[in-house]
Amino acid sequence: MRLPSRAVMLIAAAALPLALTACSTGSTGSGSDAGTGTSAQPAKAKDPDSGLFTGTRLKQALAPSSAFPAGLALESDGSADSGGQFLSPAGPKAGKPDCTRLESTSWIQVSGYKGGVSFAQNGYANKTEEVDQEIDAFQGTTATAVMKALRTVAAECATFTDTDAHAKVNLTGGATAGLGDEAYTMTLTSGYWENGTTLIAARSGGSVVTVLSTAGGDNGAASAKKVTTTILSALRK
């Protein structure tokens, strides 16, 4: 029986997708990409420095002169930064901490970590007082490890002998609320010193801010906190 012309058209139309499907399936199986993955691109490794500030940017986040006590001047020989390039990361140094590092700039190194993959630092001083500031950026979770190490140092350096007067130094430390993601404050005092020293370490993401102050009659506490707060605010911008 001869089908009406409309029925023939419907059957032909129904058969067409099946034919296209068959062709498509065969084509996919014969291509160089099919099943072999020979042309697939390997996943790009994540940049470990992604999201971190360079030394140039960290330098801009350092507290300005207005954040420091009157009468202190910038020490040009104490200013440094890592510029626009990132440094190679360095692992922690094993062994007992050198507690005398707590008396000087870059005291973050007492943690066993030499520094971040980028950094910026400077200091202000007069003949009797000083305030130093530094920011170090670390890859991954290293900044958290640095903070943990500094808390350990506070316990291990509860007493030590300073390098100048060879005097006994007492250290007290404790967590400090309201500064960055976490913060720790240490106070150094000695019966041979006219004034003590306040050290504050504060973490903001992958960056660790470290400030040393001997300025003021409060062992440098107020000035250290002001400089730290100023830096943390700049890092959030």
C-alpha cells in the first residue's frame, strides 16, 4: 500500500535525527581528543604568592610619621623592603630561640622564621627612645605558624640576659584582643633599664605586623599599639 505523501515526509523526518546521532557518535570516537585526552591542557598550579602584597605595597602600609611620638625622627639606615618581587620562602630554623633578638629590629626572626616572601620595615628614634615597625607576608598558613612560634618564644625567653648591660631581662606576654586576626604582646623589663620595651605581633591574613617600642613612660605600650593599629588599618584597604 502506498503511503500518503505526508506520512512519507513524517517517517523521513523521524529517521533524520537517528542518522545524525549515529554520525555524531562515530565522529566523536574517531577524533584525536576522544578518549585519549592527548590535547587536554594540564591544570595550572596555583601561585603560592597569589593574594600577598609585594614589598612595594607593604611599604605603603607602614605607619606614617604622624603615628609616632613627637621628637622621633626616621632612621634612614633602618628602612628596607623587598620591592616588587617575591623572595624564596624559608622554613623555620630548629633549635632554641636567640632571646636577645627581642631587643632589636626584625625581632620576628626570634620565631625561627627568617622573614616573609615580601617585607617592609623602618624605624623612628631619638637619643633615648625608638619605635620600629615591620610587615612580613607569608605563603599559605605560615603566618599562623609564626604567631604560634612567637607565643612559644615568650615562654622560653621568660628571663634572659641582654647584650648591652648584661642585665637580667624579664619577659611577660599574653594574647591581645582587637588587633587583626590574632595578636600577641610581650613586655620586656629590667632593673637596669630606665624604661621597658613593648613588642606587639599581629596577624592580618597572611601578613604579620611586628612593632617594637621603648617610647613613653609605659614601657612603650601606647605607642606600640598605635603604630600596630595604623598598619592593620592600611592593610585592610
